[in-house]
Amino acid sequence: MWVLIRKDLLRRWRSPLATIVMIIFPLFMSLAVGSISGGGGNDGSDFPRIKILLQNNDENGFLSNALMGSAGQDESQEYLEVVAVGDEGTEMMEEGKASAMVVLPEDFTAKVFNREPVQIAVVRNPAEGIKPEIVVQGTGVVATYLDQGARLLGEELGIIQVMMEAENLPASAKVGAVSAGIMTKINGVEKYLFPPLVEVGGVKEEDAEGDSGPASNVFGYILIMTTVMALLFVATRSMGDIFEEQNSGMLKRQLATPLGIGLVVGAKTVFAVVFGVIVMTILGTIGLTLQWIVPPVDLVAVVLLGVSFSLAACGFLALVVSLVKTEKQAGIMGWLVIMGMSAVGGSMLPVEQMPAPMQAVSRYTINYWAIDGFTGLVFSGEGLADIVGNIVRLLVMGAVTITAAQVLLVRRFREVSP
Amino acid sequence: MSAVLEVKDLRKEFGDLTAVDGISFDIQEGEIFGFLGPNGAGKTTSISMICGLLKPTAGEVHVEGVSILTDPRKVKRRLGVVPQEVAIYEELSARENLAFWGGIFGMRGGELNSRVDELLEQVGLEERAKEPTKNFSGGMKRRLNLALGLVHDPKLILLDEPTVGIDPQARRNILEVVKSIVAGGRTVLYTTHYLEEAEELCDRLAIIDHGQILSQGTVGELKTQMGEGSLLTVQGDFPATTLSEAVTGVEGLMPIEIDDDRAMLLVTRDGPGVSHSLEGLFSRGLTFDDITIKEPNLEDLFLKLTGRELRN
């Protein structure tokens, strides 16, 4: 069997282009998607900051000044750099010195308080892709809250404006009355207004937990997701090679020797598993070198999970190959199965972001258990004991599919037509 | 001499199609036995059954007394199969290809290396032994294809059309290798549809068509089946019936194949001769546009046996 496996490994070594493409694919995807989403570690320090110019043409307005003062405060400082500008803002935008410029118009405060239509202008930097869009969306959210606030608190805002413009300080009782009115209205609509903020708080809690784990970053996460998908393609190609050998006459030639078809198919499967582990090792090493994955990671657990996933991947794709008749059909069917499993199993989108029914289905894919195991080991500091369930599931799936595929393939190729 | 290969009543059916229809023959040790027949005659199917790739519908195959049906592994160890298509790994070098096939037969280390060197020299590839075979010419690939079947030094070598699609020089090289194999005491079953190869190489021949052996023997024995004499081929504007009637009235002239406008006739050696035969035909009012006189060969025998030419 080793002679057959060695031959296939040597063939891959001598003709490495397809393998290189399969290795580049997850790296490219990680780099591309990771860069778009910031790519930083859990401390957020690597997240690219968005520079926003804020031009306030409503210089004496209470609301505009409040917005100017609150922008870029607290946690948002990590992501936002807000710079107050005057007329020079336009020139700075032309020079590409910021992602976007937000312009508050003259009489902004007065118009909001008087519930008159008012527009906040956003100037985008066309040289940047996603960052100006984030500013536009963020400004839209602010506008929505201002609009709803003005509608809700219109009467109180009018009183506040009068108080602010008065020369003397307002009486405490008057302030108290306005405050009570505002609180009463806010309490009435609280459950409609604040649920999104509560959800954001939930995310922050997860971040805080992640801070204590390894410092691997979003590149590493995407690398794991896409490597799992790439491994399925590797398995398809490795198992589909049996058709190539059939077409070239090599299979017939091998079967004219004392080798049995069971051994030939078995060796091909073992090769596919071994080759999958090699590709994973290369990708993992690159991930470590680029510090997308940062130790400490339980290496034994990673190896066991990698082998069991490669076994399961080869089993699934061997089964696909055993059910079709040609190399072309194997390619098409393999592609469909891979795309389906990857979409549902978390190789394209984190499972947590999927609808509940899809999350339930994802548990039936090998992608899910592999990604769940690898991300647990790399990001949450889990060990072998934590992912043993993943390994067992993958081994069982692999054993069942490989056995079925072996039976079907042996039956298929037992007698080779002349 | 003892029989290395014995084939008895071998038959293979694919549904309604009978690809091989009860063939029987044997090959003695040190012999080159030729299977001569056109494409689709059943040669490759026969070889596939002999080497265990196909299960016969009926019949028996024994190699050195061992049945392929009851002990296929033992038989396959004694066989070297060279398929019709060039079956090599093009990513690998000639040396790596040979080492792989040797490895399959359990050869290792020094034994394997020296055998690989020997074969590379034998097929003239020693200077390009480390080069990926995808860079090889068609002839070089064919030579390597042949060598791969010899690496474990088998007793019986099955060569299925080993010279298809190559230039005359490469063909000559392969024929020389085959001769050297037999000179080394091995036995060869050689299928071809090239008449010249069969005549040059084979000690004995079987002419096969539509899955049946039509005739077998040495080249000399087969030629005598045509009869002793000269082959007279005539072409012209005549009906077959008229010529047939005329031929029966001419002494020393025998019909082999007569069609409208074309006929092949044998002028027997013990008869009055070619001139007499032609005069006899002319005197019966026949005229010809073209007349050819030659010694009969296997192609003519094939035509006589099957009614069609070998290369159709």
C-alpha cells in the first residue's frame, strides 16, 4: 500500500500547481475578508481606525455641540478618530486625509427642536471602500434616533431651547418638571428603543471573555473556515484521481498485477487523508508564521482533529465519487456538496450569524464540527478534552462514509472494460 | 518445450454481443505467438481475460498450469502486461515509473535499482531516465510502456499492439526489444494488426476475427493454406458470375475472392502457369483494366478467410 501512496504523493509533488492553488485559496480569502473586517486581534488594537471630519456649521446650537462633544468618546475611540474641522474640511477630503466628512448644517439645532426637516450631509472618500460606508450607516443611525427623539420629545425640547436661550438660569422646579416629562415618555417607549443597545452589550461581554484567551485574530478565524472548505476540494481531487487513472489506463494496468481493487481503492483513500493532513499542516504553519494563529494551542488536539476531519472529508467525497460515473460528474457533484456543506457548516459565514433552523442543520455537516473544534482550540484556549466530541463525531462520519464508498468503488472497478 | 499458456474454449459475452467466441490455443516456452486481426476482432478482450481483468463467460486459462480463475494472484505474478494505450505516470520520470511498478511486485533496494538500470538501457532511455515523461516523444513513451511490463521479469509477456502510432525507428526499437526478451527465455503473446510485424516476429500465429480464431500455425503453414502458386488479381468491367463461370473452365486456376469488377485468383504451381490462365480468361471474352501477379501473403489469407482486408 505504501508504494501506491508514495506514488501519488510523488505525483502531487512533481505537479504541484493544483495543490498550490488549493493552499492559496484559504490564504487569499483570509487576507481579503480579514482586511475588510479589520483583521485585528481580540483586543481590537489592530482594527483600522476610521477618521471622520466633523464640520459644524451650527456653531451655537446646543444639539450640534452636544454631538460634536460626544463623537469619538468611550469605546468608539478605538475605532473612530473624529476631527472637528471648519472650511478646511473640504480641502482635507480632496486630499484623502479622512474616510468621510459629516456636515451639520446651519440652524441644525433649531430645526430639530422645531421639528422642521433638516439634512446631515456626508462626504465620502471614494478611495476607501468600506470605511466611508460605515460612516454613512452610522450617521443614518444617529439621524434616525434624532428624528425619533424630536418627534417624541418635541414639547420638552422646545422648553429646553427657551431655557438655554434665556439670560437667567431656569428655576429648579421648572427643570424638574421638564425632566420628569422626558423620563415619563422615555419609560413609555423604552422597550422599543433600547433592545438593540442591550444586544450590543451582549457582544461586548463576549469580547471581554475572549480577551483572556489566545491572541489569534480574525485572519486566523477565516483561515480556519476556508481551510476546512479547501480541504474538501483537496479530498475531491484526491479521490477523483481514481477516474483519471481509469481513463489513462493506469488502473487497468494496476489491476493486471497481484494488487486487488480493494487495496488500490483503499490506498487512494489513505493517500487522500494523508495529503489532506499535509495541506492542513502547511496552512497551519503559514497561519502561525503570519501570527494569524498565536500559540499556545493544544498541538495534540489540533493534530487529532485535523486527521479526523481529513478522514471525514475524504469519506464524504469518496462517497460522492463512488456514486457518479465520470471524473466530470465527480467534479460537479463534489462542488455542489462542498458548497452546500460549506454554506451551512460555517465555512462561508459564522454559524452564530445564521438563522436558528440553519444552525440546527449545520450540526449535520463535517464543516461545523471541524470549525467548532479548531476555533475552540485556537481562540478559546480549549484542549483535547473539550473537543473530543468533535473528533469522535468526525471519526464516525468518516468511518461510515469511507466504508460505504469502499464497497461501491470496489464493486464499480472490480471488472475493468477492455 | 512445455506450454506456458493454455487457453481452452474461452468465451466472453457483453449482453447480446459475443466479443470472444470459444477460442483455444497454447503457447510454448520461448515462443512468440501472434494474434493477428483487425481492430475489434477480440484481441484485447482475449488478453483482458488471460490477465484476469475480465472474467470469462466460459472457458479456461492456465499459465504454467495455474488457472487464472482459481488463483489469479499467482498467475498475475508470472504475467507482464503491456496495454495498448500508453499507461505511464507523466508527472514521474522513467526511473520513478519503473521503480513504482517494481515496487508493486515487491522489488526493493539494490535488486530494484539494478533491474531499472538494465531496462532503461534495454529500451534506450538511460540518458533521460530522470526527466518527467511528459516531455517524452510518442516513441519514447511506447518504449517505457513496454519496459514497465518487464520490470519484474515475468515468464509470460502479453503485448497488446505495442507499436500503434509510432514512427518506424521507434517500432524497429520495440521489435528488437521483444526479440531480446524471447532470446532471454521469456514467452510472448503479441497482438497486432500489422502484417509485417507478425511475419517478422512470430513463431506461430492465430488469425482472429469476430471473436473467433479462423486459422493458426506457423507463417509458412498459414501461407500454404492459400495453396501453392501465384496470386492473380484482376480488375475490370465484368460481373462476378461471368468471371466465376470462366474460371471454372481454365485449368490450374482457382477462385479465392470474386466480386463485380475485381477478383483474386490462385494460379496453382502444378498447373500450366499464369500466361495460360490469362489466355483462358481472354478467350472467354473477358477484358481487364489492371492485372497484378504476386506471391500470396498473410494479408491475402486474411482476405480469403474473412472476405475483407486486414486493415479495414
